[in-house]
Amino acid sequence: MTRLLTRRTLVAGLAGFVAACAGPKPAAAPSTPTSRPAGTPAPLMPTVRPVATSTPTAAPATSAPTAVPRPPTSTPEPTPAPSDQVALDVRLWNGSAEVQIDGRSVQPGQMMVPRGQHQLAALVDGDVVALADAPEGGGVVDLVVPPLQAALAIMVENQADARPQTGLPQADVVYECLAEGGITRFISMYLSSDAPVVGPVRSLRHYFAFLAGDYAADVVHIGASPEGFTWRNAMHLGHLDESAGDPGVWRVRSRPPPHNAYTDTAADRGFLRDRGWQQNHRWGPLLFSDHAPRGEEAAQTIRLRFRPWPYQVAYTWDPAQGRYLRFMEGGPHRDAASGEQIAPATVVVQFAQVDPIPNDEKLRLAVDLVDASGQLMVFSNATRREGTWSKAAPLDSTVWLDDGGNPMVIPPGPVWVEIVPLESPVSWSA
């Protein structure tokens, strides 16, 4: 898709089509779509591909055999009756909740139920937060407890004059991706907590809008590229944009502009609610469990670059915290306000096609994140796992699968996602 997005003349038309035909969709249960093979050309417009689910179908009932006539003194053999029970495996993700089936409380896990239609629900404080219909023939049912807060995304810059940043440790997930000139930029997602100061806030690129679409998040930013504005509006993302006169951002005198803009997530939520936003509670690709699998390969340290640029990122496992300490350009990456070193529980490396936008005077990039798929590395618990990622459409959540084709489950805690160009060097060691 991105290879086509790089053709600037198509951007407005494609985004207009999305605006007319697509809107934010509610969070869906974890699914297992078929990834598009690498190198397959993307269609002109991202479309939602059918999701393959492991839903066993009920075996057809067999008709009773005709009894063979016997002498009156013999007892007829009974005809076997078809089973009237099917097995369900009910899985609860990303939080605690009461689980009910047809209004009756049950414990998550495996259970036998009468064959037929059943509805399962997750309840928090008596309110239904997730619903799912059970497959009539039995199978897996996933219930995902939504985040406490509506999804909020903040664009944060990473130029040298912007370091150290503020408010990144409070984010549930942070994505790092190239902007222009070999400099990366962050989009930080606040799903379960707030940060009183976040920044420096900078402008939006269209592929960061696609990442916000994973969570149907409202976005705080200052200006955008032409493609960024077009796709933000086409996707109907709630937003606060200082360049348009929106509230939420203030400037400090201790840093030179434009590296001196900051925001407060709690205040932003209020401004957005006043405008009818802050409605979506989605975890995107994140599935948390205290019993997340460990990889078979040890990974105490991680090092990566964003090909072809020399900028370097590293992580070192801290067993005391059970997290990876983040380093950037050879030094600890710390929060400006607290001095705390950034320490995610999980580091995800997502490989994507990155190309320059033709004839763009600012040398902006396009990152192939929509109607696309690729390789994935997941580092957690000082181990490494491999998998794949795929994203069907701008407002669909990216799907992370392990090497067995199952949803990628990670331990609870902050997540950092490094979206690196194809063939970028990534190394790890025990």
C-alpha cells in the first residue's frame, strides 16, 4: 500500500474514499488473519480481508441405523445418541472481570456446554465490557477487557534539541519510527493512565495516523504533512492541533522553539470530550498475560539501527525490575522530569518497507503499514520470540502472531515498538 501511497497525486483521492466508506470500528476479539506474503503488491485501496478463526464446526448428526429384524426373544441393541455437549475454551485477556455465559457466572477456561447458541460476557463492576458469541460447535472464545481510559496518542519529537523527553514512561505503548533525515519520532499511547507533562510535541505523519488507528486513538500534534492531514481527516481521528488554534499545548522558555511545546494528557481528554471525542477503548495488537510464553533464545541485550542511518538504540535486561532499560545514542534514555530511565517490559521490533515520497521537498517518508505484513521480533523476560505482523486497513488493529500462527501474548507492562526499515541490523545476546 505504501508504495502506492508514495504517489502524492493519489493521496487525496484514496483518503477521500476511506472517509466515505470507513469509520472507526469497535475493538474486535483477537484474531488470526492470513498474512499477505512479502513482496505481493498491495491493492489500490486497503480492504479488510476475511479473518480466519479457529472455530470448529459441529459434526453432522448421523441418522439412526435401521434395525435388523431379530427373533422376538432377542433384545434390540440401543442406537447411539449424538452428543449434546460441546467444549468451549474461554480466555480472558488484559484484566480481571466476571465472566458469564448466558447470564450465569463461570470461571475462564475449558468447559462443556449444551450444543447450540450461547453468549459470553465480561463484566467489570457489574457493567458489560466485552461480549462474544460462542461457536455452536465449540471452540475458543476470547474476551478482552478494554483499557480504563479512552485511547489518546501524543506525537513526540526526538531531535537532539528535544532530548530528554518528558512523559514517555507513563505511556502504555510507544512507537518509534523514522521521520526525515535519519531522525526518529515517537507516538505515545495513553490507554490506562495519564501524564501531567508530555513532550516536546511535534507534527503528524500519515503512517503515525495509521498507528493511532490501531487503537482508534485521538491524536495531539502540532501541524502535519499534507498526507498526515489528509489521512487524519479521512480516518475521522479526534485531534487537538495547536497549529489550528486548538487548546492543549503550552510553550516553555527553557528550550528554543520548536522544541518547547508540551501537553497534559488529562487536560487533553477534557478538551476532546467537550468536542465529542474520547469514545474508543481499544488495546490494538496488545494481548497481556502473566503466563506469557518465553522464547527459547536468551536475549539480555538488544541493539538495533534504522537502516541506512547511524542512529542507534539499545536495551539491557534488568532482572531486578523485570524490564529492559533503554539506551539511545550510547546513553541512558531518561525522563526529563523524573530522571527515570525508560524501561519497557516488552520490546517489539517490526520490520516494514520504508521509501522516500517522490518529489517531496522535505524528504518525507512513507512507511508500508496498511494492507501490509512482515516479520516481527518480540523481546520479553530476557528472551526472544519470532512472529509476523499484518494490518488490513487504516482503522484496523495490527495483528501480531507468533511463529505458530497464534496471537502473540506478552507480559503485562509498558511496550516499546521499534518500526525499522527492512534489513535493518538487529542483534541480541545472552
